[in-house]
Amino acid sequence: MHTIHQKFEISYSYSVFFTQNIFSPENPVLANFLNTFGAGDFQRKALFVLDEGFVSHYPQLQENINRYFTLGNTSIRLSGPMLVVPGGEAAKNDPALFDEIVRAIDEQGIDRHSLVVAVGGGAVLDLVGYAAAVSHRGIRHIRIPTTVLSQNDSGVGVKNGINYRGKKNFLGTFAPPVAVFNDSTFLKTLDDRDWRGGISEAVKVALIKDEAFFTWIEQNSAALASRDLPTMEKLIHRCAEMHTEHIRSGDPFEFGSSRPLDFGHWAAHKLEYLTDFQVRHGEAVAIGIALDSVYSWKVGGIKEPDLKRILDLFEKLGFRLFNEKLSENDKINLRQGLSEFREHLGGRLTIMLLSAIGRGVEVHEMDDALIAESVDYLEKHYL
Amino acid sequence: MHTIHQKFEISYSYSVFFTQNIFSPENPVLANFLNTFGAGDFQRKALFVLDEGFVSHYPQLQENINRYFTLGNTSIRLSGPMLVVPGGEAAKNDPALFDEIVRAIDEQGIDRHSLVVAVGGGAVLDLVGYAAAVSHRGIRHIRIPTTVLSQNDSGVGVKNGINYRGKKNFLGTFAPPVAVFNDSTFLKTLDDRDWRGGISEAVKVALIKDEAFFTWIEQNSAALASRDLPTMEKLIHRCAEMHTEHIRSGDPFEFGSSRPLDFGHWAAHKLEYLTDFQVRHGEAVAIGIALDSVYSWKVGGIKEPDLKRILDLFEKLGFRLFNEKLSENDKINLRQGLSEFREHLGGRLTIMLLSAIGRGVEVHEMDDALIAESVDYLEKHYL
């Protein structure tokens, strides 16, 4: 009997909106989206899941959301009590939180034409996005990222995930949101570490893709370091634009081996674990980029003045470029980092290095001895 | 700042192969697929997960799979010990089994370019497919269905899932397999109930889409009832063909409200739960189809002779068309069935009924009193 060949395409689209004071009754951006979202003559509902860390800096958040929905701006109603879940990486380590969200989806009757809305940092967006993606085989979700990191990088992308058995993002899916709302006023709630941390992802995309953007960040490093909001808005917009463009033009669900946006990330992921997430993601990425930049220089990818530009920029932005955990049993830990990375991606190892500022180059091997030398370099200059 | 619009397509393709004695060393079908699957200069691995119920009828299965891989027919190697998990719906109720598979994926180093291969009935394929789909954000998986039901319906489709808090398939994803292998020799291991049960899904697609196929099933009902394998192979092939065609030409990941292939399924799902899965899926589907056919007749969708043809066919095939649980508190339970169905799909309720044999018609309401009368009809004729 003849073989049956199956083939089809699935089309995904979503918008990333930029706004301020999204839950102010006068702001129509969210309501306009909700009112035009989908069709049908039935009542749609929305379940909000909020990041506890964000709520603690914005205590009137629930009240404002309630007011936004009860003032009648939108045809969608709230499904029931909002959930508030702990933020930060710890949220992704606790299976009970996943369960809590799934249970609320069940109990509040969220179906495949209703919505789950996550408001918070990247970890909460990852957790909520995952819970939504696997409930009823895919509840639509909206992301309202509240940190620099999530507004310019993870929150505008298509991934979600939780940690499992000590492996970062071991469980997860590719599930695009139906919309992302970046509210820059939320960034005022950030502590200095999180404000700064998110900038490292912008430095990353600039380094591998856009020298002009890197130069712009250099020129604006003082404004960024002193928390100038309009400058940060521009940085986030450009970074989000490049991130979404990369997803669109590449391999959105990563069926291949390549994953160039993960420049600097193999060491960063390991460092987060080694420090029990005391070093936050953006901070770890800065160190990971510094490490891979030194490595790139050691293998002749970039010249010394370019390396200096990179390291100097991070210093001006206020990043630490070394952590003690990098040199404790460094070789063993760093090798494990590479092998975990290989396993998570699968197949041939593909690491992004630099051949110039603004130009990434993929390699498939890294030399353990040179990695160790790169760690030594950072230790010597930045301990 | 301007809104960023994101849009991309993801392309999926897979083949459904038909074969006999798939793990016989002389059979090249699986090896040919594995050897041409993907590319790269690294070792790919496969983790096999086997259905305990199937293994009990095919005790040399593991040995045969080991021999198939060690004889060097394939460039892919086994990743480690095979898992054997309980089959049947119970497998989907036990979160520990999901965890066991995820743990094996982790411990045996299955990455995104390796494979998970599920061998078993629909429940095991659903469970394994789900575990694979969410591990590392999507491990590729192969399905080797061993029952009529999974070979002609669920196994060739794109869904997976497990039960949660008493809700069927509450957790799951849409994740197409990379290949499906239907081995008809496996069907010899089935007990009569499972042999028969799977035929109901073929009756379903025939009723809503293809009168000629319905007539063919009528003409071959004696051969099917007496377990003639070549006849069953033809039934499975046609049913799988129609099922994959329906997915391709419709809404593969069910973003809309419509779900016409679920003819007869709202009552079937409920009945499975009410009987603690003592009534198996295919058996429940036959009753569900009978119920919705009677209902279709009551609302003037089909004429009485057509209803008789449908009910007679099920009787000739050996199905029971009534279960006591249908009439215990029938109205309450059946109404709950409908509301759960609505919630799982989301949005507007869409139920498939019949306007003729071979022609389904979607409706958005069902009348509780007429549902009760339809139950009465089945009770009167088939208790």
C-alpha cells in the first residue's frame, strides 16, 4: 500500500506594541487589540498572572487592571482572581507554580479562544507561556514584559520553558504569543541591576549583527548607565526589532543546529547555575560575551582594539566582567557547560563567535585550553 | 515608537509508511527512513518507549528491536535501555509516567536531533508524544501504532496529550511526528474488542465525508468482524488517508472553533470517564456516533433508513450500542459532557451531525431534551 505523505504550513503572526501606562483607562492600546482579537459571538475571558516582584513595586497593579476591564473598554472580561507568582529564575524551578497556573486555567474556564496574560519579567513570562502552551493543547497568551531583558529579548520571542532536574529550560515549547505590550513606565520599578542587566542582550545583537547599533550604544552608554528612559526606549525598540527579524528570517522553531543569537550564552547559562542564580541572566550574559570576545580575540577573530571597545563598553555600563565561580574548577565546569549546550540544541555544536564588531561567525568546536586562558584573562583584569 | 509586526510560517511534513514485520532484519523501511533522516556528522540516537500491553503479546519485541539496530542497518543507535510503560487510558492519568519518559530523555542524552520512538496503542503514543514535544522544546518523535485505532486515526495525526484533573487531554500539544509506521502484523496481537474498536473511527470519517467508503465498510463488515487482515489493511489505509487529508486541508492546529472529525466524540469522551475507561475509546465512539445519528434523525438531518443502515452496520461489526452509564442521571451527565467539550475547544460550540450518509453538517447547539430522547432510543433498542 502506498505511503501517505503529509505536508502543511502553520502561519503565525503577532505584534509588539510600545506604550506607556498601559492600564490607564485613557490608554486604548490593549483594549483596541482585545476588541479586534478573533471573532465570534461568545464571551471571551482573560486570566492575568502577575510577577510578585513587579507587584511589590507596583502595589496598585491589580486594582488598575480591574479598573481597566470594568470601565468597559474591552469586550473581554477577567476570568476570575488574578494569580500572583514569584518572579526570577526560582519561578522556573518550582513545578508547583506550573501546576497552579494550569489549575487556574481549568478552574476559571479559560478555553482555546480565551487568553492568558502574563505580566512580569522573563522568568514569569517563560513559566506562564509554557503553562498556557500545553493547556488544552495551546491557550493563546499575551506577554506584558516588565524588565529591560524581557522587553528587548525573551518577551518578544517565541520560546517558553521551565527548568527540570537542574537543566535550564529542559521543558518548554515554541509558542508565539498573540501580542506583546512593552510599557516603558514599568522599567522605572527596576533596581539598578535589572535595569543594567537587560542591556547585555542589546550589546549581544549589536555585536553579531549591527556595528552601527554597537556604536550607538557606546555613544549613549552614559545616558543608559544613568537611567535615561527615552534612551532605554530606543535601545529596547531596536533590539526587539532585530530579535524578531532574526526569528522571522531564520529558523523560528530551531529545527536546525544553528542558534547564533546565543552568543555568549553557553557560559552565561552555566554561570547562573554555578552561582545559584545570584548572578542574574543579563549579568551572566555580559560575562559570557566578555569571555567569548576574549576567546574570539585569542583565535584571531577580532583585533585587540575591538576587544577593548567591547570590554570598555560593559565597564561603562557598570557590569562586572568576572565572577569567582568562573575559576573554581573552571575547566571541568566550563566543559560541562558546552556539553549541556550541545545536548539542549542537539546535533552538531554551533557556537557564535566574532569576526568583527557587528559580525558573528559560527564555529563548531571550542578549545578547552583557550577557554581556560580566556577565563584567566578576565580573572586577571576584572577580579 | 512604531509597532513591530512579526509573521512567519512553519512547515511540517511526515510520511505514513505501511509495512509488515517492521523489525525483521530484512525489512528496510525503518532503516531507510532513519538513514536519510536529517543530516550532520554526529551520532544520532533513538530512545524506544514500548507499550506494556503490546509487549505482553509480543515478548520478543525488545530483542527484535535490538537485533534490528545491532545488525547495522541504520546509522542511528539505541540510546540506552528501552522504557516499557503501561498502556491504555490509565497511562495518560499517571503524571509519574510522563516524568519517567522525560527523565529517560535527559539521562539517555536524547537531544533535538535524536529521536523518541513510541511503539504502542493510542494512549502510549499520546503520552510519549507529549513528553517528547515538551522536552528540550521539542524532540522529534516516530510513532509505531500497534492498534487499529491508532493506525487509522490518532497515530497518524498531529496531537498528543495526557489527562489532568479528570479532564481528557487537558495537557498536550500539536506536534507532528517525523514519521509513522503502520505494521499490520501487529494487529494480530489485539483482542477482539480492540480489533473491533478501531473500526468505529473509520465509520466516523465515512459517515461525515465519504458515502462510498461507508458502503465499502458495509460490504466488508463480515470480513472485518471475522478478523480478515487484508480487509483491515485496506480500511486502515483509507481511513488514515482521509484523516491526514482532513488535517492538511483544514486547520491542523485547530486555531478555529470547528472540529468536525469529532463527530460522535462528545458523548464518547464522557462515557469513557463515566465507566472509568471500562468502555474503551473505539467502543465509546461507536455509541457516541449511534447517539448523534439518532439525534440527527430526530432533528430531520437523516432519514430513518439511513439511521438503520448506521446502527445495523455497528451491530454487524459486533458493537454494543448502549451502556448503562448513559442513562444514569443521563441529562446532567450529558450536559456536562457538552460543556467540557466546549471548554476544551474554546469559543463557540461546534458539533458535527449528519445531513446524509457521507455528509456531515456543523451545528452550534444541541437540545438537551432531544439528547435525552436519543439516549432513550438507544436504551430501548440496545439495552
